[in-house]
Amino acid sequence: MKIAGIDIGTTTISGIVLEDKKEKRPEILETKTIQNDCFIQTGHEWERIQDAQQILKKAEALLDCFINKYPDIKRVGLTGQMHGIVYVDEQGKCVSPLYTWQDSRGNLCEDKLPLAEEIREKYKIRTASGYGIVTHIYNMRHNLVPESAVSFCTIMDCFGMYLTGRKTPLMHVSNAAGIGFFDGSKMCFETEILEKEGVHKSWLPETCMEIRELGLYKNCTVTTAIGDNQASFLGAAGTWENTALINMGTGGQISILSEKFFETDGIEARPFLDGKYLLAGASLCGGKAYALLEQFFRKFMKEAKGIEEPLYEIIEKLAWKGKELNARQSENRRLKIETTFDGTRTDPEISGSVMNLFSDNFTPEYFAYGVLEGMSRELYQMYQIICQGTGIKVNRIAGAGNGLRKNPVLCEIIKEMFGAELAVTECEEEAAFGAAMSSRRH
């Protein structure tokens, strides 16, 4: 049986077709990625919206391409960018742009405080600008909700409605938690708090903890969408216990499967499948830290030689040498670089730092290695918090993202630091893969 997955990302829309082999890992038949160039230019710097109708048409065209080539596709799973929302009317039609997770209206001041901060202080709940219900509250206060709108959902949930003709949103809890005001321990929206903000129950989408059938599209069963973090974990790590997913893109993220609900500063419990959670922590400056180092050296080369070209291969060689040299140093003489150059989720004002800087380690080799080690250490510290809070000990790591695929030194550092085997996924479309895999759980 063939199954397909569609991942509606912020900059790209990806798809995959798998040959489902039941007990074995499915075989990848084809992957395809197209640009999601649907941003709408507005007069507001804080506004980040996309043309939802165009996104739906692009995603449908990608799915049609697969169905035409593989007419025996039986199931379609969905995922995509979390947190953002679109409004739908009584017929289930999209009646607004997509207010993306990058939208900053929640950071605009309402009276004295930014809206998201006002909500956090008033109700002591975890939320942020870009979370869909924060966006909705801002839109309500400023009369920006479309007159015909009766509810809202994520873009991938809307795509499921678009494909199947469903009139009301049905959101898996992994997506419901992503739009905010959601109690992950009870798996329900914070309805009492929402009522105080004027958001009535009738506006909230129906939620489910299991994967359910939305309807049919060209004889294919379309199932409820799941969050992209959850889809990536399912696609890269499956449902194995004591397994972590480390994704290193511009930012870094670690996700660990848990049967327990556990949250603390910097660690979020995200609903997964079968009543389980992904305990997730994210660094704001993951692969970006390495890119900053490369830019530093590139600017020097431009000034010194008048040429400007990528230096990643050279820096990788330096990092290997730095790793060898660092191993010979005593602990108190090792260069230590904190790569929190953009702050952290819990403290946006914190800075990066360089410690234990001596004359013998003030070299490009040590700095190249130190930045990679700092990127890994920030995620390892999150793992230690999870380990202390739950007792979970990781013995296997699935790696994803170009920051790992293109950097074998970083892979070695992570393996040594975590004391676990690391396997970087072959498929670059982990989220689409996971979405397809979720469809067969119906």
C-alpha cells in the first residue's frame, strides 16, 4: 500500500510517497519540494501573513502530482508550520490570510504591556506572540476578525478541510497545543481563561488525541494533521523509548519521547501520539552560531585578500584539529564558548560568552571547535534538565537538519557529549515522512 505525506512549511511545501511495508520501515518512492512564496507584503513590519488560498492550491497541486503518478495511494497524512491560524466560515472555507508563527502582533503594546506578556502575567500560562489564539485576541480587540469567520485552525488543518469538504475544524492535540491556551496535562483548551478574554467555546476547534479520518480526496483517506515537531520525530525516530531527536537548523532543538507530562523553564511538554509527550527544548542560535563564525572569517578574508567565498570546508578542517588539541587540554584550560548569541527562550537578554581564553588556545582551531561544542552543550543542558525531572536516559539519538548532515565534527561532539549513538536521517523530509506514517495509525 502506498501512503503520502504533505508538509506545509513556512518557506517550502514538501511531499513524500512511501511504500508501506507493514512491519518494516516504509520505502521512499519519491520526495518533492516546492517554494511557498506566498507572503503578503503589508505596511506593518510586525505583520507576517501569507496568502492561505495560494498555499492550499500549491499543496493540492503537489498532492495531485503524486496521485496522478501513483494512483494506488490509499492514505494521506498532513503536517506543517505550527502556531499560526487561518479563519474559516460556516462552510469550512478559508476567509483570511494565514497569520504565521512569525507574526509579531502579540508583541505590540496593549495599554502598558505587550499583549503576550500581559496574558502571561495575568493568567500565569505559557504563551508567546505568534501563537494563534494570541493573534485572535489581538484581532478581536482591533476589529480585524473577518465578519464571516466562525472558527480558526492551522493551515494544515485547513488543508484537510479543503481536500475533504469538511465544514468544521478537527485538530489533533499536537496542533491544538501549538496555538496556545491549552492544558497539556488535561489535553484541553483553557476555556475559563479564554471566556475572560472574550473567546467563546464555539470558536474553538474540536480536538482529538488519536489520528482520525477527515474524509476522502480522490479515493484517498485523508487523516488529521499533526504538528511538524511531532511529525519530524515520528519520521526520524519513530516511537522508540529512550530516544532523542536533535534537529540542527538555524536554531537547535532536542525532543525526547515521554509518557510523563513534564514542563519547566525552557522545557515544553508537547502532545504526541498515544497519549505521550515530546519534551522539547530549543536553542535560538543553533546552526546560526556556526554561520556567524563563518561570516567572521569570510569578512577577514575579504579584507585581507579581496575575495569572498564560503569557508565552511576550511572551518571544518580547523574544527577537527581543534577537537584533537582540546582533548589534550586539562578541563580548566579548555576554551568554553556559550553560543547564546540571540539569548534563550527564557531569557532573551542573555548574551554569548567566551571563557577560559588563554594564549595557547586563542587560535582559529579552538574557536571553530568551541562554537560547535557550545551548540551541542546548550541542548545537552536541556537534556540534563529533562533527565533530572523524569529519570529518562537517552541511549539513541536521531539527527536531523543540515547543521548535522553537513558537519561530521558536530556529530562526533554530540555522540561523545550525550554518550549515545547518533544516526542522521537519510531522508531530508522528516516531517513529510512522519505525516505519511501518521496516516496509517488511523
